[in-house]
Amino acid sequence: MANLLTYEVHDDVAVVTIDSPPVNALGFDVRQSIIKGFEKAAADADVQAIILACKGRTFFAGADIREFGAAPKSPLLPEVIALIESSPKLTIAALHGTPLGGGLETALACHYRVATADTRVGLPEVKLGLLPGAGGTQKLPRLVGIPAALEIITSGRQIKSAEALELGLVDKLCSGDDLIKDSIDFAKSLIAQDAPRLLVCERNEKTAEHKGKSDIYDAFREKNARRFRGFKSVENIIKSIQLSADLPYDQGLKRERELFTELQQSRDAAAQQYVFFSERETSKIPDIPKTTAVRTIDSVGIIGAGTMGGGIAMNFLNANIPVTLLEQKQDALEHGISVIKKNYQRSVNSGRMTEQALEARMALITPSLDYTDLSSVDLIIEAVFETMEIKKDVFRKIDAIAKPGCILASNTSYLDLNEIAEATKRPQDVIGLHFFSPANVMNLLEVVRGDKSDKDVINTGMRLAKTIGKTPVLSRVGWGFIANRVMKVRGYQTDNLILQGVNPEIIDKVIYDYGFAMGPIAMKDLVGLDVLGRDSTERTVESVLVSMDRLGQKKNGGYYDYDQNRQRTLSPVAIEVIQQVAAEKGIEAVAADEDEILARLLYPVINEGAKVLDEGIALRSCDIDIACIKGYNWPVYKGGPMFWANTIGLEKVLTKLREFEQRFGEAFTPSPYLVRLVEEGKEF
Ligand code: 3H9
């Protein structure tokens, strides 16, 4: 075992320090090292207090998630925690970085906690499909009360140390920049005062008022029903918190462990943990190591102040990066800027932003009608109309004025980035930065690698995503790149099912029940049928509805009619149009149950994902999963289409695709890559 432990004694205070990079996760070796340190301190007659601390960037950031799939190896975390709690000597946790999950649970086993000013604590297990399984659901309510514990554990949010101090989660904030020295001084003052050994598990004054009552939990469930839908871990968390009020600590702890184990064995938790690692994996590009050069981006030019350009601009303003916003006409420019301001104003009105922050962000915008105003910026992003000729024209113009080394980016969703790059004399400086609508909200950024893009340009794009709070996914050039391409096939199949007489409400229900926030047809109505059908010349259900001025939610309803409260009912007009268009196209009705509807909508997404992999557009299947989760809100507890396919079994998916191919044609023809994987008994 590597030596992770440093043991030092300062007069009568022992400091047990663990060093296990990168985040001091509480794996087997770390757990053993803590025990070793505590045993040493226990045996040291001169020692009256023990400080538990970590080296590196953080106090324990939680259990080691990589161990979850393997057989548990003693000492388990609860055993470590029990040992700390049984210490007859004073114990103090010295917190810095992000003591999360099992890390915070370990700290809560100590009598006292000291933290640096920038420490953030939390119990984020919900994000991994779990609950805090080493006493967190029993201890946190005892410290902060039931309502705060419900909010903190079900959200998994990180709490800054000032709030943690207020809540009683930490006892003292470090006054200087030497946490260990401050902790030793604190320990000495506690010894001098003969301070009590405060154990959180022995307290119940904050939970007593809720003992035997269930109203608070029911009200919490009801209030958050929409947010919690589909997340099994939340229900176990609420149940476990309730036990902290209803049962003695030891019994509550035992039940907490059972509820934790139940979740740990679930497919949803496996999916969420896969997503955790995948989110980090997508920024790793095999031929572009982290040491690759990065270009400095201190200023950005954005061409186009429409919905997309404005949304993109907000990302940079939020990151305190000045933006020159360029439009062709003054009124379009003014309108674009007023929309940005309105968006910020909404945040101010809801208390999420201060008026000063709004002003500061708006002050970072330089409006412009002149390309030469972009001559000194470090990055130019084009967000103009999705037409090759227009895009090329814009790139020729920016090539003429941009400074050497400036990155030229296109926000194109479907067009050939290589062709756009060839319109310039510097294709090596061109990349795609593909944002998802609404660009200030959706977390995905597809970084598109042109055939000639320089490695430092790609690396800068990937890093920049992090700066503006997005998850980057690298894509090669190909129609629709990753997310739009694989999700588009769901759209085609939705239209086919509708024309085959499947009730649109049932299609929406199937997708909603799977875990998406909205079904595809309700989504069409929300986006606007005029927007969706803009480029189509074919006579479709949508083109007919648009010709009747049924544009969706924004005007006269679309597939659905809407009342004043936006409650929808399927429109008889739409049903008639569907029947008419189906008759014109000679499409016959086909019966499909809910399982078949789901398979017909989502198995083609898996199949398209397999093609995207085979063509080398995406690097790995996890890139497709993250693109769908972050760009299209694919339910995180399904792990994305490719992970989900593995859980179904690829052979089963392939058999279904072949059956659909026989019945409905080549849209379902399995990707040769999928066939190969099945033949070789492999997974994505
Ligand atoms: C738990 O505690 C259960 C208990 O209640 C009960 C047990 C009985 N394990 O994110 P970064 C890796 S559940 C293993 O890029 P940052 C990560 O994969 C756990 N590995 O850095 C990455 O590896 P690589 C509750 C972990 O500075 C590297 O560390 N805790 C773990 O942006 C750097 O990570 C959590 O859920 C882990 N627990 O953010 C906290 N954590 O370099 C999860 C990280 O190979 N972690 N790694 O890609 C985080 O939220 C962030 O990583 C953190 C640092 C905020 C700590």
C-alpha cells in the first residue's frame, strides 16, 4: 500500500494528514490510512486532540466512485466513521476544497469542524443516483433541521463556508491562509476550555418537532414533484431523512444503509455514475494532450444578434468576457441587445441576479455594424442564417479583418465546416462551436474539428467550453454533427408514427414516461411549426397546419389546442389534417403498443449513434450520450442512448431493428458497426 498518511504531533495535538490525489476520494487505501492515523494518535499518551486533514486540492471529496462496482472491502466507510466517533480524544476536521458526500460524512463524525473561507461542502450523492450512505441523512438533519436537510440532500448543492457556518455545519472559519495552524490553535483552545466532545449523532433537538409526523415530507414531495420525477434516489433520500426524526440514531443508520444499498444496486445509479465519469471523459482527446498550447481568449466578437447570437453572447458576458456584437442593421442590433437585457432582467426579477450584475454584464457589450470593429478580438463566432453561401461570405469578410491567431468559429448546426473553412486563407484557425438552443441555458457545446483545424485551436475550444460553464463534446465534420444527427431520426419516426395513425398524445406520453421533459409533438408545438417546417417544400402535416395559421403554442395551437392555462388537448383539426395527408401519401394505419412506439422512436437513435461512431464523427459512445443528455435533456438516469442500449442488450436492439426494417424499410437498417458488436459479443 502506498503511504498516504503523514502523522505529526504539535505539543498535545496530532495532525493526521491524508494525501491521495486528485481529490482524496475515500478508497480502500485512504480508509485504511485514516484508521492507522487515528490508532496511532489513540496510542499516543501525550495527544489530547486529533486533527484530520488532507493535502492537495481538497479534503475528501467523497467515497471512491470507482469502487462502487466492486465487492466492498473492509474497513468500509461506516467502520472508519464509527472509529472516529468512538475517539475519546477531541477530534477536529480541517476542511478545504470540496468536502462532499462521504467526505462531509467523515467530517461530521468529528467533534468540531474548521474550514477555509472558500470551502464548499455538500452531499451530492443524489447526482450519482444514491443517498449519503455513511450517516449523512441521519446527521445533517440533526444539525440543520429537517426542512434544510431535505433541500440540501435532494439538490446535492455545494454550500459555501459562510453559509455552512451559519447552518452549524462548521464551527469556525479559518482566519488566515494556514488552515492547519488555525486548526491546531483551535484545538488548543478547546483543550484549554475543556470543551465538550460534541457528537452530531447524539443530538436531536432540531429533529424532535417532526418526530412521527409526515406532513412536511408529503408537502416537499408535492412541491417538487416535477423536478423529482423519475429520480428513484430522491424517494429513498426523503424516507431516510424522515427516519432521522422518527428513529434512534443507530436504527436510522441501519435503515439508511439498506436504502443506500438498494439504490447502489440500481440501474439508474449505474447510469448516473457512468454520466459522472463520461462528463469528464469527453474533454479528453487522445491526440491532443492537456499540455497542448491554448490561445488566450480575452475578447469575443459575435456575428448575428438573433436568438442564437444573443444567447451565445450571454455565455461570455456571464464569464466576464467582453463581447462585440455585430449586426447588419441598427434595429436588429438594438432588438438583439434588448432581448439580452430582458433575459437578465428576468433573473433580476426572480432574485437570481442583482441589478449591478445586470449593468456590469450589459456594459461588456460593444454594439457594432462594422466588421472592422472585430479586428482586435481573440475569437469570432458566426451565428448567421444557416445557408452555405451566407456563411462563406461572412467567413471571407472576417478573414479579411481578423488579427493573426484569432480563432474563427462557426455555430453551424448542419453545414460542412471544411467548406466554410476553405472560404478563408486560414482554415487551421477555423473550428465549429455549436451551441444548443437556448444557448444561454443548454450545457452542451459541440466543438467541431475541421480537417485542417490546428490542435491548439481545438484545445482552446474545449477549454473555453469550461470557462463558460458548458460540457464540451468533440465532433468531426458530418451532417448534423452528433446530437442533432442522432436525435433527428427520432423526429422522422415521430412523423411516420403520426401518419400511421398512432395517437400523438400516446407518442408524447411514451417519451414523457421514458423521462424526457416533453414528448416530441408537444415540443414541435412549443418550438413553432413554422420554424420547424421552414426549409421543407413537401406537403406535410406541419406545412398544412402552418397554411391554416396553426403555428403551435404561439398562435392558434398546432397539433394541440391550448386553453388559457396552456393545458393542451389534441386538436380535431390536426387529426383531420393527419388523416388527409396520410391518405394522400397512401399510408396505411398500423397498430403499435407503447413498447413498440418507444422502440420505433429510440432504437433508431441508438442505430444512428452506431453510425456516428463507425464514421469516426464521435470519438466514443460516451460522447454521444453526453451530447444527448446535455443538448436534448435525455434523462440522465438512463445514461444516454448508447448506455441505455447496453442495458437493454445490443442483440435485442438489433433483432428489433431488423424486424422494423422488414416492416417499415431501410430507415431501420442496422448499422454494420452494431451488427459487428453483436457478433463479437461486445457492447458500446
Ligand atoms: C459518496 O460519498 C457515498 C457516501 O455517501 C457513502 C459511501 C458508503 N471518486 O471533477 P474533476 C476524479 S458518493 C473517484 O475533473 P474538479 C474525477 O473522475 C461520492 N474519482 O475535478 C477526475 O478524474 P480524471 C460523493 C473521483 O476540480 C478527477 O477526480 N462525492 C471522485 O473539477 C478530478 O475531478 C461526489 O459526488 C470520486 N468521488 O472537481 C463528488 N471525484 O482526472 C464527486 C472526482 O481521471 N466529485 N474524481 O478525469 C466532484 O464533484 C468533483 O470531482 C470535485 C472536483 C468537485 C470533487
